[in-house]
Amino acid sequence: MPRSLSADRDAPRFRLAGPDDAEAIAKLHAESWRRHYRGAYSDAFLDGGVLADRLGVWKKRLRERDPGSCTILSEERSLVGFAHALFDDDPTWGALLNNMHVAHGHKRQGIGSRLLTLTVEAMVERSERTGLYLWVLEQNVDARAFYEARAGRCVGREPVTPPGGIASRITGSPAKLRYAWPSPCVLLERGRVRSRAAGDLA
């Protein structure tokens, strides 16, 4: 996959992440968690150590290029979205879309749809075709609606895993839902249709 994924100057720029992007990704990741995960994750964590936690995770992920994963960024002067996928993560469900976040104020502009499509394109480039799945907080109804509108099927429910395995970072007993695409290429066709109909503004 080419490092630069967008050529239109007026559209968001999409590219693969590198080690120097860890700080910007961590900031957006922490901001998104603070906005959407409150009530599931503890206030002490979200208002305290969440940024340092995410920075440590992203520095480790991006330290060296990993052929078993990809992180795609969307930029408009600064970072406005990212998606991180792990290929061949599960023998049943396939690749894991481990994270996908779009900055507040940049939603409903096609960024999430494009990140999802580019993730599937990266999967298709590999020799083995698999399904795609992700976990989403049960309380995150907007994200659930986004995936359901793109043919994602809810196929499971489990307790949320505490970030870093630290139980105090969880509040109560939140649940996460597994959404799956057994044949994720359907997302490529949907992406092409949306692009033709609305300039990729889904």
C-alpha cells in the first residue's frame, strides 16, 4: 500500500502512520475516549492518566513497521481521524479493527467511511482473505448505528476489558458488542456507491 492514500488537495489526506505520529494519535484517542467512554471508564482515568496510557500504547505500536497490522491516518492540517487494524487476529472472525476514531467536529464528513474502506483495501491486498470484526461499547449508540448502516452485524456481547488490564479504570460492569463482516468486501462496494452519490460524504 502506498504511504500516501489521497491526492485531492481539497479533501482530507489519508496516509499510513509512522513513529512520529504517535503523539498526535494518542491525543485524538484520549480525547475520543473522554467524550464517548465516560460512564464505562472511570473519571479518574479519563481525567488523569488516559493520555499517558495511550501515548505508551502508540509509541510501542508504531516503533517498528509491523506487516501484521496497519494504521491509517486522516489529516486536514492536523490529525482528524485514524484506524488501526490487526490482520489475521482471530481464526473465526478474521482481522480486528482495533481502533477507529474521528475528531469531534469532523464527523459526518465521510472520514470514518473512508478509513473503513481503506482498511478493507489493505486486507484485500494480502494473500489470505478473511472476515473483519470490531468491538464497540454497548453505550456508544452512534458508533453502533454507523456500523449497522454499513452492514455490520452484532454477533456477540462481552464485559469490557479494562485498559491496560487495570480494573480500577472501569466503572460498574460495562459491556462491549462484537460487530462483524464475514465478507468485508461489501464495504468496498458501499464505499464506491457513497463516493459516486455524495462525494464520499457519508
